[in-house]
Amino acid sequence: MKLPEMIKAGALAACAMFALTTQSNAANIPAAPMPEASEEFVEAGRGIYIERCSFCHGLLGDGNGPAANYLDPRPRDFTLGTFKFRTTHSGELPTDNDLFRTVSRGLPGTAMQAFDDTLIKNGLSEEERWQVISYIKTFAYEFEDPDLDPVANGLVISLPDNPAPYTPETIARGADVFERAKCWSCHGMLGRGDGNAEFREDDWGFPIRIRNVTHPWKIKAGGEVEDIYMRFTSGISGTPMPSFVKSLDEADRWDLANYIKSLQHDLTSHQTLKAALVDGDLPENPADAMWDGAAPMDVRLTGQVIAAPRWQNPSIEMVTVQALFNKTDIAFRLTWDDPFKDVIHDEGQEFDPVELMQVGGFNSYVEANDMIPRALETFRDAIALQFAVKPPNGTAKPHFFRGSTSDQVHLLVWMADQVEAGARGTTEGNARGWKQAIKPQAEEGQNVTGGASWDQGRWSVVMKRPLVTEDKADVQFAPGIFIPMSLNAWDGSNGEHGRIMSLSSWYFVFLEAPTPSKVYIYTVLAFLVLGALGLWLTRKTINAKENEEAEA
């Protein structure tokens, strides 16, 4: 099985756009070693732990705090002495500095926040972080056994003295290692986490989603080359991710880390989607080459925690949007990563928010597991574009979660199961607040057409509709206006349906107004006038100088 040449070419192109930097991070390295764990020092750490850590990790350090059932991944069970992110060999305990780094910088893509007071306002000082670490180590007897000390036993992994530089050559070699080591069998040929056709589990029986390595903000222990190299070397204890020390030599692991780095998506930072004016018909095929000329905008999403049922474990956290328009229509292409193509929807398994009162009392959050089925062939994949119906008035906008009774929003809702059944894929509807379901418009008011495709862990959906309609409940598109736009998204196999979803705040779409031809005419005329004026001034200066010389 050969890795497509296009993947390697893409990696090499990415290298030209990326310069590897190795800046120091205060959250990674302590200013001094861990102080002696005196009784007073450990007791101070106990107080910090109870106040700042026990809600997730539990008073007993067993990972069963009050918030644990609502988090994915679950908080670490410190009593087992098993730690995922280390600079020690597979199966070994972490070093003190490993624990310091995790507590200080947190774990991206999880509920584990950073506690470095130089990174967050309510963080902990370095001494306080050492104190809480000293207390955490009391939960596992392994830390008390000198025979298990990884530092004393020489089991700490060192970075290569001369690591391979980040170049097209090392990336190409890393692509070959990726294929040879069969990394694609889990992570997918393009690194999107779609290599497995089923869910995996960790050593505690909880479901695991294979990491999408193209999203660096989701790589828990850091997305830099040295971080990635360390994961290949140490493995991730308690998960299917093994150490590759015995199967790949140091050079291969470093080349592989360079290749993984080259796959990472570089997020856009702007919040206004510029729709480009084109001639001719707009494409409805997501693969049409015309989309290559449309500027992308990455929209970040988060879990819907505004109204019950609240969901804080979303799968879709980024959607890339592009837009094109002509004299009559506008088209949007939405692209997002999803490892499973979910085209079935079982209404009988939809979650009833009333159950929250029975399960959690006053709590309105959905547990990460068991309360809803997070399984294949259960719920559909879906996405919705949302627009403000009224033209913007200054900074005033509807609420980004479905508007309000006095300020409705217009939604274009695409559902994968409808496409699979041969029905219309996208339905237009309106909402006046989250308490009411989206109300589909009448059949004669359904104006959206388009197409969709899923390939190697990625959905691409096109929604096309007229710029202007006769329906007052529709958003009307006109050049030169900033139109509020946001997204809702559902990953079916992640259990998402109804209000269990991810959503974004408001962004904007802006149709670039064509430049009137008279502007070009005036520009040419201005250029000619300025040129003539310059020649006249030059000639006048020369004549004056000649007259002065003649008089002299």
C-alpha cells in the first residue's frame, strides 16, 4: 500500500511555508528543582489540591471527582501510577519535571487547564505547583519505591544531539516512515484520525477517538516536533499508542515527527469571509476547481453549553468556509474533518432533556458516556449556516444561539441522512430563540441546492441559493454589507443531535462590491493630469534656469 504522491507533495509545500522555532516556554521548565517534600510542604499541596483539583480528580485522587463523568477524556486516576505524557520510557513513572510541565501548561484538547500564574490570572506560583505535585505523588505507592525512580535508573529519554532539520528531505523521509510503520492504520492516510472503522478503548474501558494530527490545538502534550518525537519514543501509557523505540531508530522517529508537523493545519485569524465575485454559473460540486480561487476562513466552534442539554465534549471544533457569488446567486463551501461518515439517524435514541432532572437534579450537562449513545450508525452528521435576518444596525446582532423572539435568524441546515436517502440535503428554516425548534420554511420557499462528499475523514458541503428572495424571513445578500454569520455542527457518532452540538459565535460574510468602470477612468485621467503637470513644472524650471544663465 503506497502513500499517495500528492500527500508527500503537500507535505513538502507545507515545509516551504513553515519555519521551525524552538523558543523557551516558562511553563515547561521550572526555575529550580522540586523542593524537599517535607510534611508542611505536602500539607500545603493538599490544601491546593482540594481547592483546585479535587472537583475533577476526586478527593482520593482516583479520577472520580464530581465533574469526572462529564469530561472526555476523564481526569487522570493518580492512584494507578499510570501517566500518559512523560519523557521516560514506556510504562515508567514520569519525572518531577514531567508533572510540572503538565500542571503548568495543561493539556490542550482536554479539561486540564494551565496553572502557571504567568499564563493565567488565577494560576499558581511555581512553589504552589511543586506543592500540589508533591501531594499528588502521595496517591501512588510507586513514587515511594526508589527502584522505580526513572531518573536514578537512567530511564529518561533525551532528545537527539543532532536532530534532523525541518526540510523537504526530512519530511519526505518521514512520509515513507509513516507508511512503513503503518501509522495510517489508525491515524488515516492524511492524518485525520480516520484509519479505524470502529472506536478504540483505553485500558480503563473508555472510548478513544484516534487523534487528528492535523489539528495541533488538539495534540495534548504539545504539537512541536520535539513533543511529537517524544510521543513516538515514550508511547502513551493506557492507550493503543505504543512506543516505537524497538521498531524505529532515532533518525526515523525524528523524520516521522517532522512529517507529522508538516500535516498541521495553519489556522486563519480573520473573522470576515470575503465572497469573491465570479462570472458564470456557481459550482455545486465541492470538488470543482473554481473553489481553489475562493479565500478560506476558519471558524472555531465549541460545545453548546448555553441551554440544556449542555454539551462540553464536541467533536467538530473547526470548519473552513469559502464563498463565491455572481449576479444572481451565492454559494458556500463548508469543509470539516470527521473520521466517520454518519448517514443514519435513529429518532428513537434521541435524548430527552427532561431526563436531566432525573439523573443530575439541578445539573443540566450531559455526561460524556452512557447518557447518550456515542456510537456508529446512530445519529447523522449535520451542519447549519446561520444568518441574521435583519440587516445589521451598528454592532447590534441577534443572539448567536438561534436569535430571539424579536430578532429571528435564518438557517440553512444540511443533513447527511437526507442526502443518503436521495432527498433534499439542505433545508431552509428560521428560529426565534433556542427554546423553539428550527421551523422549516414552506416547500415553495426552499431555494438551496448544492452537493456534498465525504472522503478520507473530511466532509465538504456546498450550499447555493439566490442572493435575493421574496421571503422576508430570508437573509438577503447584497455587496458591501457585513452580514452576521455563524455555524452549528453535529457529529453523529459522537452522540450529537438536537441541542447536543457544537456552535460558533458570530463571524461575518462580505460580498466584495465590483469596482465601477468610471473609477478606472478617473484613475487614468488623474494619472495623465499629474503627468502633464509634472512635465509643465519641469519645463518651467528648465526655462527659468536658462534665463538666469543668459542674464549672467
